[in-house]
Amino acid sequence: MKNNADHELNEYTKVIMQKVKAFFGISIYGLGSVSLFAVVGLFALRDFFLEHAITCLGILLLPVLSRVHKGIYSYKYIWASLLFMALAFFSPAKTLAYFAWIFTLFLVIETFIGKLNFLPLFTAIVASPVFNYLLNVFGFSVRLQLTRVSGKILSVLGTVQTEGNSINFRGEDFSVDPACMGLNLTATALIFGIIFLFRIEKKHNITLPFLFTLAALALFFGLNTFANLFRIVLLVSMHIMPGTVMHELIGLLCLGIYVILPGFFILQLLAKKFINSEARNTYSSGSRLKKTATGIFFLAFVLMIFSGLRNKEGQNSHQLVQKQMNGYTINYLPNDITKIENSNALIYRKKIQEFYSTEHNPMICWTGSGYSFQKVKESKIGNNTVYAGLLVKDKDTLHTAWWYENGLHKTISQTNWRWRVMRGEEKFYLVNVSAENEEFLKNEIEKLDLKDL
């Protein structure tokens, strides 16, 4: 009787699994693995998602933009998964854990269910906080170039002067800050590009290759930069200030006219040419080895997430240390930040852990404190080449400058210091000096010696 009951239970289980597979098109084992892993990641990173609303929206778009070739397996995300798991373990930043979760989730899907298109990957990147960070930091040189070009165009209409990221047109000052450049619209433009690409994939029942997808998004990025140029010219020439309804409307109009419309039609033309000449890709089928490996990565990732978050809690418990030296009050803060001040200046020295690490960029940190940057430009102070500008908050104005150094080299180039650290040179510090006037700022920079701090 017991054997019959066990046999009936096994048959009943098989029927249930077959019905689930018939309904979803995948096995209950694959569906359960992907669902469990997704839930574990969302739970482990819940604080991270609550802090970043755009990232949450990107995650919600992933199922919509995904096309899965069921029964065709791949493990192309294996190395990215391992890399970000290692990075997140040794440097428990939540952004690294986010990418570890994303790449491992894609690996689990491609191992248990089928091969994904590339649009979810680009969506996860564009929606991540690191994308916005890169736009703010590396986009600074782009803003300087846009200011210069805008000034040349505006010179046809009247008297104009440009200094750093500031434009003086007919006696009125305008600053090309990250918001004015339309960095917030950059992610929107790229999301529109991803949606248009998904429409092409769905319409023609194909999966666009990685390089085609990357080139299409680069097109939208270029169109967005072009649109920002006209946006700046319109805002300045019409004397439209930030915070007004017209300021936002001009931005949306430029996005629609110079990005969405041309981007849509260009993609249609490129897609027709590509689809006619495209060779269908073939993939190898999955194996138990891939599924076993994915299970190991899943367990390792869960352990890494919780141990990484615990490590971060421990890092934030450092005790503040204060001392006096050569007329300066020195405070050693958590996360390798040193605050140095006297009656004339405030100096921050912030250690950058690795070549891939974020560096508490002043244009982000000061902005978060309510300040706005004006007249930011490259300057030569003594023997130092620095970024210098004004910090403005209500009636308060500070002169500020920053650069990167490691005791042997000083630079303002992101690529320079990252490349040196990657090659094994000493780790760099970000040095930010602020003072009430330009004279105090220059004096502090010329006499500053951080070697004994």
C-alpha cells in the first residue's frame, strides 16, 4: 500500500510539473530557481533600492524588455558574475553588490530557462546609480566644451563671455551645471532607445547583437548631447532661468525633436538594412555542469551579500580622532576621510581605495549639501593644475579647488589616476580646498603639504 501511495504521489508530482512547464514554457525547477534567486537579491539589497528610485524603475522594466530563447542556454555572464562577486566581497559597496546580483540573475536565467536578449543588461546599467555618477564626473569636460560651443553660437546674437562652465550673455550669468546639461534627460533618452530596440526585436522576432545595441544607444547618447547644445542656446538666448515651467518644457521639446524623433527613424532604417543581412545565431544547448555551477554561484552570492553588508556596518563604526598640527585642526573621519581646517580654509583629503572606486567628487558632495557650482574651470595655481570654481548657497560664496594626488603625482584627470592605480602605483587621494576668497585659496594650495597628515 505504501509503495502504491508513493507511486501515485510521484505521478501526481510529475503531472503538476508538466502542467507548470506547459503553462510557463519552462520547468518548475528553472522557474523556482530564478524566482528564489530574484527574491533573495531584492531582499538583501532592499535598502539600496529604496535609496534609488530610478534603479527600482529599471528593475521593473527588466521583465517587460526581456526576450528569452527557451531551451537555448548560455553562460556568457559567468565571468562578470564572478568578478562583481569578488569586488563586492572585498569592497562591500552596494552598487557592486547590485551588479553582482544582476549578472548572477542573468546567469541563472540563461542556465535554467534560456538565452536572454541584451536589452535587460543595458537597462540595468542605465538605471544604476553608477551611470548617473559617471555622467556627473566624466561629463564635466563635456559641459565645458558645450559651454564654449554655446558661447560661439550666442556671439552671433549679442555680447557673450564664457568662463569655465559659465556663460555671460548680455550682462546676465548662466551656469551649465549637470541639470542644465540635461543629465537627467540622458537616462530618459537611452531608455527610449532601448524601448525602440525592443519594438524592433518583437516586430521582426529577432535578438539584436550586442554591438548593434551598443551602437544604437551610442547614437541616442550623441543625439542627446546635440540636443543639450540647442537647449543651452535656447535657455540662455531667451533668458529662461532654472526652476521655471518653461525651463522644463524647453528640455522636453529638445528631447522630443532632437532625440526621440530622429532616433526612431534612424533606428528603423538601420534595422531594415541589418535584418536583411543578418545571419541567425546558433547556440549550444545547456549542460548539467552549467546548472551545477550556477547553483554554487547562487549560494556563494547569498553568503557574500550578507557578509558584505556586515563588513560595511563594521567600517562605519570608526571613532573620530582629532589633533592639532601646524595651525590646523585635523579630524580623522570614517571611510579614510581627513578634514583639515584653520581660520582661512577648509580642506578635505579623501582616500580612493581602488581604481574602480568612486571618489567623493566635490561636484556631487557639495551639491548634496545645497551648494551649486559656478565658473568651474581648469586653473594653474603655483605649480598645480586644478579644477577651480565658486560654491554658491543663498548669500554664501566659497572659492574651491580640487585635484588628485598620491605623493608622487598630481593630476585632475580621472583616467590618469585610475590607470596609474591599476598599474600598481600608490593609491590616490582626492584633495579639495575651499576658502572665503581667491587669495586665501591660492595661499593654502601653494603651502599645502599633506605628507605628514
